[in-house]
Amino acid sequence: MSAPSSKIGEAFGQLQPSCRTTAAHALTVVRDGVITGEGPTTKGRIHFSRALDADDAAWCARILTATAVEHQPVSRAEAEALFEISDAAAERSDDGRFDDLLAKAVAHHAASESGLPVPPRTVALSPDTDIASWAPAHAANIDTKVLEWIATQMRGKRRINHALAAMVATLVGAAALPLAQLPGVLDMTMM
């Protein structure tokens, strides 16, 4: 094993979740690495602060699909940690993998919180799985408090997650999407 590979293995051992709470904590460690460019998730590689790269997205995917949490729905704390990572990253070089993961994790959380069945995380969060193959197709199936939480998370963000916006548009309908984005538009006009 090369030095960087052993460092990654060592770091993953430290971040290996045993439950959804420790998975959420591990995601905050990734967030801190994105913010500072330092920490266990950046060891052995060049990483700039406020940058999210393919390795960061892979860290998030490994944490979210770890064996201990694979068959549990994504928790609100995990989803919020992902939103924090997204907010922290001013630069992206992950080819959209993180945005895809965020949208799928939020849909997984929303569906489970609404009492709907969700597939295992390894299926639902896979880049090879189309979100439309398992996520709810209509807002009637989603708890309105969950939809409000998603809207709150998306409001006023400087970066729009197109995969998440598409998922919200599917849930609440294309006619409601401009209303969901209106607060962001208002924020920009105030600048």
C-alpha cells in the first residue's frame, strides 16, 4: 500500500460511522476539511480551502453508505451536514457528484420522514441509480413540514443545486418552483 492510500485508510477508520449520529459527525469533519483544506480527509493530497473535489464527494459517499447505516434512512442531521458542506464549498471540481449525492440524500430523508419506503443507501445514493426510480414523484406523498425544511435549506443559497431543484420541482410541480426560488431572487436584488 502506498503512503497516501494508507493515510486514506487510516482516516476512514477514524470516520467509520457506527450509527447515523456518528455519520453526521463524520460529515462535519469532511465539511471542516472543505473549509480549511486541512484535516483527516485531506491528508496525502493537495487541497485548497473552500474547495470541494471528487475525493471530498467520495468521502461523503463512503460515510453515507457505510455498513452500519446502509439500511437506515438518511437522518436530518446527515442531510444538514451535507447542506453545510455545499455552503462551505466556493469551488467545485467533482463533476457534479456531490450535488447528485446531496439531492438523493435529501430525497431519501424526505421520503422516510414522510413514512414512505426507501431503498438501502447503497442503491439510493449510487451515481448509477436514477433518483426518479425510487424517490416520491408528488408532494402529496411528502410531509409538508419536510418540504418546508427543504425550502428553508435552499433559501438564500449563493449556489443553486440543480439536481436538488429538479427534485423539488418534481415533488411540488413546476408551477411552484418559481415560488420556492423567489426568496433567493429577492436576496440577490437586495445586494
